[in-house]
Amino acid sequence: MNTWLRQHLAAFRRALRRLWAAPLNTLLSLLVIGITMTLPAAGYVFLDNLKTLGKSAAGVQQISIFMQTGASADVVKGVEQHLEDKVPGQWHFVPRETALNRLKSTEGMAEIVASLPRNPLPDAFIVEPRDASPETLEALRESFASQPGVAHVQLDSAWIKRFDAFLRLGKLAVSLLAAIFAAGLTAVTFNTIRLQVLAQADEIQVARLIGATDAFIRRPFYYSGALQGALGGLAAGLIISLGIRALATPVAELASLYGSAFALQGLSPQFFALLAGIGAGLGWLGAQLSVSMALHQME
Amino acid sequence: MIVCSGLTKRYPGGYEAIKNLGFEIAGGDMVFITGHSGAGKTTLLKLLGAIERPTSGSLIVNGQNLTALRKAALPYLRRNLGLIFQDQKLLFDRSALDNVLLPLEIIGLPPREAQRRARAALDKVGLLEREKANPIALSGGEQQRLAIARAVVNRPTILLADEPTTNLDPDSARQVFDLFAAFNQVRVTVIIATHAPHDISGRKPRLITLDHGRIAP
């Protein structure tokens, strides 16, 4: 094993020993870091679930194309061809007779329909495009509206736009929150490491006198900061997972009342790794700032 | 080999602790720096150990000019110097063995080799049986010998000791000087700052006497 690697391993072990040597302090630091990271991370998870909910909401991604009542079979065929050529996704044709029968079967409508002199309903296409972004849906609506024989294209794009705007606003708010809490986490690590440096002042001074480089002195503190950040990130993941677990059943029951099979998504291992990575990075940064300042003051 | 000329150290505020010193110390010499309190012994030792920077003049230690040495190069110079302080500067949160292991951890020696060398150094100063003891449990003489073990474990070419026997009884002081003499016999340059003339009696070291920062005639 080369010297560089051996010194890093030794620094990592020293950092672990320092954390282990003061378990209560370590636990409290991890809790503070964990809670600090929980708020923006939980916000992100909430928005992610909301996005899924939006996608799964019935009818949201549907476009209804109503033909003119007198549209010929050829014109209908033309629209059908346009759908086949231009729209990735699912669609189906609802003939006007089928639509009338469905209306008849609706409670209280049979007599009204029977009193009509003729079928007033048009042929229609129900389209569910694969790409349900508001821009795509709007482009499709315009494209169908210009087709010959098409009387009306119905798309609840305003709802989708509002929902999308809300998600974007939410993302921005979560990002701002994350930036503020990232600064907070860096400050927490900064202070924790500063106290560690002060507690180790004698060792640092002796080590310098007997030939320690700055890198040798700094390394264990960097690892200490990164470890605290990473463990704090994992603690945040754990807190969010427990929260999701507690909310999963009530949310599923509420969704079922609205005829939705929506269920809260738990955290993936990748998200846990991301939280640990972000925590480690911010912890490292806090440690670096803290050690640089403390060593400078010692000099 | 140490060469200095025109060496001056002026502290902020204008006080000159070392004034225009010039001398040479050959490899393997044993030198006592003496003088009354405030003569500049400790400052000179700090300059030789690169703990302080000269204000002017030239100071060459092991072929490196300390006046122009980059900060990043200091640790590597110090690894070839064994520093022994009046207050020992031992770490009381670890065992005697761990204190001696520290310089070896700094140079990244493999743990097994480091343990072997640290125990050999402790054996040399007669403290192998106390390797697990906390330094606070050691007597003044033992603490000083532990500091010597830590200073020599890296096999330095120069040993610098600042008042190493100040707080020791005559027996402990004799043991410490015997150790310095033993290291000197294997061609380690030993430079000791002391104000107590009796430390010197019975030995034949070279003497540099300082008076108000200058070499006394």
C-alpha cells in the first residue's frame, strides 16, 4: 500500500475515532444535520410525488377531438390517418351512436335522449399522447383544430398549465430552501470542526513541530466533516422514509376516495446515496473553511 | 552541518534577540549553547529548528537555507531534526507508545514497522516497560526521556534540545545527558541550550556562550 493511501486511511480512522470518542456530541450533530437536510429533501420528495399524482390524474392527458356532425367517413378517416402518423401514444374512436348509447345509459338521461328528434352528438376521438407536457398537448390541439371536418378540440390545458406552474414554483422554493439549509449545514459543520480543532490544538502544534504537513493536519478534520455530513444525510433519508411510511396508508385511502390508485413513493437507494453525497460534500466544505481559519489563527 | 552568518532575529516591537551571529557546526558535533536568561539561547534554537524565521543573515541547516525556505518545505526539513523542548510538549491523551508513534505516522511508515521502531526508541531510553502508560503518570525524568524517544524515532541528523534538564533531579539529568552522548557517538549532531553550567562538567562539548544575543568573547 502506498504512503498516500495509507495516510488517507489513517486519517479516516482518526476521524472515526474522534466521532466515536464523543458519542453524545456526534449524535446531536448528526441530528442537527439530519433535520437541516430533511426539510428541503422532504420538499423535493413531496413535489416528486405530486408530479406523479398529476400524471396519474384521470383525464388530464386526454385530448377530445369532436368532428362536425355531418363529417363524412373519408374526413374521419383523414383525422384517423393524422393520428396514426403524428401522435405517439394511444387513441380510440368513439362513434356518435356509441356516444348516444352511453348518454342514454347515464341515470336520468334516457328520457331526455329519447325526446330528441335526432342524434345531436358528433363522432369523436379520445387521444392520450405519450408526451403529456403542456407544450406538446397545446401543439397537438392546434394541429387537430386545423384538420378538415374537426369542429372542436377539447383540452384542459389551463389546468395542466396551472399545475405545471405550481410544480415549477414549488421546485424553485425547494431549491431556495435547499440553498439556505446548505449554508446552514456548512455553518453547523464549520462550528463542530472548529471545536474539534481547538480541542486538538496541542496535538496540531506538536505535529507541526515534528514535521507534519498542513495536509496531514487537515485530512482527519476533512474526513470528520464529510462523515458527519454523510451520516446526517442518511439520517435525513431515514426521517423522510419514516414520514412516508406513516403517511402512506392515509394518503392511499384518501386517493381511493377520488378513484385514484395513487400511492406515496418511498425513497430509492439512489436518493439515499444522493443525500449522503450532498451531506458529505457540504460537510467537507464546512470542515475546509473551519480548518483553514483555525490553522491561520494558530499561526 | 550548520552554517550561519550575520544571523539576526528581531521581534515585532524592535527587540533584537539574536544579533549578527556567525558560526559553523560540523556534522556529528556536540554543542552546548549557554548564557544567562534572556541571552538568546532559546531563540537561537528556534531559528535552528525553523520554528522562527531569521530577520536577516544566512542560516544553512542540512544544506537548506532557512532564510529563503518555502513554508511548504518546512515540514520536510523538520523531519530531519529532533526537537526536545523544556516543557516536553507530550500529548497526554494517549500512551507513551502513541506519543513516539506520531512522527512515524506523519511520514506514513507502515504500522508494523512504525510499532517496531517506536518500541526500539522507547527501549533505547529505558521506557519500553512503560509503553502503555500515559505520560502524565511518568516522572519528570521519564517524561524527558519519552520526549527524547519521540525526537529520535525518525533518526534525525540533528538533535536540538532546549533546557532539557531544567526541572530534573541530578540523577535524571545525568541519564538524559548520557542519552545525548550516546546519540552523539553515532554521529548525530547534538545541540543543547542550557543555562546550568554543571550540566557541562565532565564532558568535552563545544561551547557557544551567548550574551545579549551575541557570542560572548
